[in-house]
Amino acid sequence: MRATPHLRGSVSLRNFLAMTFAKGLKCNYLKFIFVDSSIINKIRRIINKAKLALVNFYWLCRRHFSGTKFKNDLIKNGKQQIDPVRNMLRNLLRLGKNITPPRNGISNKVDLDKKLVCSLSQTRWPNCAQLKYIKRYLNVWELRVVYSCLWLILISSLFLGTRFYLNHLQDLPASGGEYSEGVVGAPKYINPLYASVNDVDSDITSLVFSSLFKRGASGELINDLAESYAISPDGKNYTIKIKTGVNWHNSGSLTAADIIFTFNAIKDAQYKSPLRTSFSGVEIAAVDDQTIKFILAEPYAAFLDLLIFGILPQESWQQVSPSAASLAELNLKPIGSGPYKFKSLVKDKSGNIRSYTLSKNENYYGPMPYIDKITFKFFASFEELTAALNNNLVNGISYLPDQFKNKIVAKDSLNFYQLSLPQLAIIFFNPKINAALANKKVRQALAYALDKNQIISQAKEQNARLIDGPIISASFAYNASIKKYNYDIASANKLLDEAGWKAVTITEADIDQAKVEVNSADEAVRKKAEAKVLLGAGEWRAKGNDYFIIELITVEMPEYAKAAEIAAKFWQDIKVRTIVNLIPVNKIQSEVIRQRNFSALLYSELVGADPDPYAFWHSSQISQAGLNIADYANKEVDKLLEDARLSNDKNVRREKYIKFQEIIAEEVPAIFLYSPNYTYVQAKKVKGFTVKNIFMPYNRLADINNWYIKTGKRLVW
């Protein structure tokens, strides 16, 4: 049989059908409706089959014009070829039945046309194959509108998609990485019994050992090993339940026996722990394996703040003699239960420890740290420390003094955290050395004469907060309404005049005469002459034969030296001759503070987390070993401080401390200048640091479990 050619020109057929329908129905609407390609293909196949049937019919007639074979083939093949034509006619008749005749003239003819075209298509939306013919039915202006809309949709989709991606893509901390920190000094005792005297020891000890309580990122006291606690109504018994599932780094469970051993070691004089005096009059007893009880001789509201010492493993330390505890190898290779454990240390040829590495404790009972290793590197000075940071030898430094900030090179790659530290810079007065300071008006005048903001600006480069009293502003006991001595030269001069210290003028001639009189045998004449020579020519304060001369002593450090220099200038503006005397750091305690050998002393006190100022202002602390530097004694203040520390009621304590602050502000036994910020530096690649307030330098590590270097990503809906 001869091959039959296929029908070609499908596009022409499609256009022909579309235009034929449009012209036949006389409806411009149809020019904008695309006939479904599946319908057209179906009609095309039917016509092709009809054509094929006619061609085959023609050839059969020629080959089998006569005979039985022609008849049989004609019947057999003709039926096969004619059936599709019959089916096509049936479909067309069925299509006609589905179209409703027009009822109301022209208005219904459009509906008829729509129904006819839509009946040929299964959907009113064009498919992708039909869209390529859009140019044949839209003019140039309409095409521009369509293309503009498409571009607008595309750009908007890209913008919205990008914005969604950026807003919902979250960086997540991932485990891994190493962090190295530079510190000044070297470790000696990684042991809770001795660590409090050395910042380096305290840093490492806080990571290796767990404690009953610890400081949070905001400086608040939070539970560590303590599951819960209860205080007896009389405030003398503290019952603490310990968490279960706490293990030592070398395996074994931490129990109440370990806490009792550690506490008794602190109290044992043979161990020589500096914490011993803090627990005078306190006993401990075991309730069960997971519960202990502290028994106090007298109530003490801030007792829980003392329970932040690390816990030692009894099994390891009971084998060491108390008298030899400071020599034990465990002091440098400790076993604890904290988030990190000892890994290694490196010494130089002289035996000095150069670095100390900790690894993550995989069995830690608390939130697991992200960073795998922490390495402390030790330097002899801040010059070496800042150089190491500039050379990328460390990822952070424990503390950056103000005078070294300008030496940091790559500041854009570092985070400078300003942490609030309860350290108070104060000028203490000692009327026993300088009788002029015994008058309250004189002390008030000296307070009014100081511009604290300028001192902070020039001496601390704004890296400090102004203070007006002995209790920090973050404390619940802070009194914001106490008397404040803002810079006021007029008030200062008025108070000095009222106190009898009048302004007098000393001329050059007076100085020349005084230089002669310094050799006088009359002691009164000689002392007056020496004072004039010391004062120099000018206008100064005098009362009778005495001149107001004050010596301001401070420690030999740039910050304090600058602050003392500025204070001296302000005091001389009110005609009070001021001499600044700098004392070396290693001599300030023994030669000045313990001996109370000063008339005015600029020094800092580090107060605790609890607002209790008993140690600094109670008269019982006036001795050389006490911290009442101003030797201040006031019976009312003593009673307030005693009552406040015995009560566990915050409202009662606050009431007592507010009254205490009012008395101190009125009496002015000291001038409270500022509280410096603690500058902590870390590389920006280290994330997760959230600490705001610290009470000791090692508190900067309070949230180390949240620090991370490596990250993963996740879309958050």
C-alpha cells in the first residue's frame, strides 16, 4: 500500500479556525480569546483521518474495481476509514446542542459567541503554547503595558523574596572553635580556697569549679549547684538542696559530703584560706546526701552572696595534708565539675606558665558550652598584652586600661564592652591630720568646688559614671534623692567664709620676708613663714595665723594622677592651696592607708553585690586592718548598719540604708566622684557575650556557655 502524506501547517490551521470562528460569529471579543490548543489538535486529527479515509477509498477503487476482493476490502477498510468521519459529525452535532439559541438580539449574541468558544476549550486561561501568539492580538501600546507589568511583577517578586530571606534567615550558634584570651599575670592556685587573691586564678577557677550560687549576666545571684533553698524565720538557718546528676571531671558524683569538706577546709586555719574570716560564726551540717544546712550565730542578710566559692572533690583533696595544700599539684591541674576542665599548660625555660588550656566538659550538668577550647595566655604588662592583641595572638584581653585604648590598631575588628563595676573612686578626708577638715562646712565647700563631670571627661575619657554616695545606683537600696553637691563655686566660697577661712593676699615682698623668717627660733613665726613660702604669691584662704593648705595623696597611676591634678586645680580656684602627692602602688597600703597617714586621699573601693556598707562605714572598722578609711564614727549610722544587715526584709533594709545615705551626704566624710567602667575587649568573631554588670573581673565570664564562634543557618517562619 502506498504511504499517505500527513497533513501539515498546523499553525495555519489553528489560525484559520480561530479567524473562521471569529468571522462567522462576527464578534470582536473572540480576537482576544485563545482557543485551547487541545481542541484544535483534536479537530485537526479528525480532519486528517477523514482525508486519509477518502485517499484510501480512492486507491482501493483503482486496485479492486471488480471482483469479490474489492467488495470485501471496500466493506472492511471503508468502515475503518469512514467511522472517524461519522464520529466527527456526531461531535459537531453534540456541540450544537450545547449552545443555547439567542433570545434577545445582539446583546445575547455576544454570550452565544462566548459559550461557543468556551465550549471548545476546557479552560478560559491560555496555556504556555498559546501565549506565543499574543502579539497577533495586541497592539504595540498594549504589549508595552503587558511587558511593563511582567517586569514589575518580576522585580517585586525578587525584592520580596530577598527581604523574606534576609528577615527570616537566622544565624544559629554551632559547637566548635577555640578562644584565646590574654591576661596580665600568671596562675598560681587554681583552687577556690586561694583564688580570690589573684585575678588570673579567679578567672580559671570560675570555669573549672561549680559553686552553690553564681552571678548571672546582669550581676544577679542565680542558682548553680543549688536546686533550691529555704531560710528559717529567724534568718539563722539556710537549708540548701543540691542538684542531682552532677559529676566530677574524673567521674564520680558530687554530693553534700564534697560541699561540707570544702567549707570545713575554708574554716580550717591550717589551709590558710583568705575566705576564712567571711565565715566566722557559721557552721555546716548534712541533712542527707543531697541537702546541707548552714547555721549562723547571727542573722546576716547577705549570706547567700558568700556562697559563690567553688567546691572541691573530697576524694582527691582528703589525701593532701592541710599544711601542704598550697604545694599540691592539684592547684595547677585541678579537678572540678564546671563547664570546662583542665587540658594542658605550657611553661617556658624558666618554668613560668605561658599558656593554660581548658577543654569543654562533655558531662556538664548545665547548658553545654559551644566553644570547644579556652586558652589563657599570660603577659607581664599591659604593653605586652595590647601588642599581642594587635598581632592577633589572642582573640581578646581581660581588661583594657584607658591609657592603652589609643594603642589598639584594628579597632573595627573588635568589640569594646563597657561593663558596670561597683568600684567607687572617692576622696577620703582625715581631720586628725588636717584640723581644717573637722568643720563640716569646709568639707561641703570642697565638695561644691569639684566639677565631677570634668574629672570624668579628662581623667576617664567619659568611661565612668558620676556617683553621689556609697551605694551604687543599680542597688535596690540606692537613694536617688540624697543631697548632691553639684559644681557651685559661689556656694563653696560662701561656706568657707562662714567657716572663718577668709581670702588674704600674699605679695612677693611677703614671700621674701618669709624666706628670712623660716630660720627664726620662734616656732610659730617659722611655721607661718614656711606656709607662706609653700603658698607662693597670690590670694589664699587663711584663718588667724593658719593657712588652708591640703595635701591630696593618690596612687601612682595615670588615671588617679590626672583626677588628683584636676581636683587640685578646682580647689585652688576657691583659694585653697592643694599639693598632689603620688605614692607607688606597692606602698600605698602600708605607708598611707593602714597608718591613716593622709589629710585627703583619692582611692577606690570595690563594694560587693549586696548594698551592705558595714565594712566601710561602721566605727568597728576604724582599726588599721579595717576598711573604714575615713575613720568615720557616728552612732546613728552604726545602729542603722547593724539593723539592716540582720533583716531579710528588703523593705526594712532599704529604709535603713536610705537614712544612712542621707547622713553621709550631709556629713561629707568623703567626696564620691565616679564609678569607672570595666573595658573588656573581644574579637567580633566571638559572639554571644551579654554581660552588663560585674562585681569582680572574673564575672565577665558569667555567660561563657552562650559564647560561640561557629554558626549555622535556619529559616524562621
